[in-house]
Amino acid sequence: MSDKQDEQIRILGEILKWTKFAGMKGVRDALNAALDAEQKRIVYQMSDGTIGMVEVGKGAGIASTSTISRYWGAWSKQGFGEFVAVQKGNRFKRTFDLEEVGIEVPQVKQNIKEQERPVVPGKDT
């Protein structure tokens, strides 16, 4: 790489750092408004695209997959994540890690054992 490219990468890194900092409060406020219940925060945090609705529901103490589906749909529309294709349909993948933006994550109701988690190519392998 040339000196000019190295300098451009350094500058882009600085821009990214300050952009993240500038947007953090807005993201935290918007997430706090959308995730106004403990169960919603658990569901959101667990929704990393690697586990399905049933497992997420177990972790949050929610038996209804339709409730999880409604949450995922609303959060997708708000820009808090996106749907990713899996073998049996779609899963929601959150955009933000709640702990990274300063939001406390409640304790998961039931531990999801690592061996029960599906293998996601490129993530688990």
C-alpha cells in the first residue's frame, strides 16, 4: 500500500470513530424506547441471527413465536436489524449489541446450550 492509501485508511478510521460516538446517544435512546420491557431486551439481544424464534422465546420466557415474530418485524422496520435467510426461512439479526451501546441486558431465562445452537457457516466453523 502507498503512503497515500495508508493516510486515507487512517482518516476513514478517525471518521468512523467520531461518527459512532456522535450517534451513540441517539441509538441508545431509540433502542430504549423500542425495547421498553425486559423481555424485549432479552429477545433483541438474543437475536443475533444464529438461533430461531423458539430458542429466543425460551430464553426470554415467551411461549408464543408470533410475539417474537411481531417484535422482529417491528424492529426490522425501525432499522434495528435485518432478516437473514436460513434453511427453514428467515431469522432476525440485530444491528446493535445492547451492552456496547450502554443498555443493560437482563438475564436470559433459560440457558441455550452451545451444542444445541445450529452451526452457521462462517460463524461457528
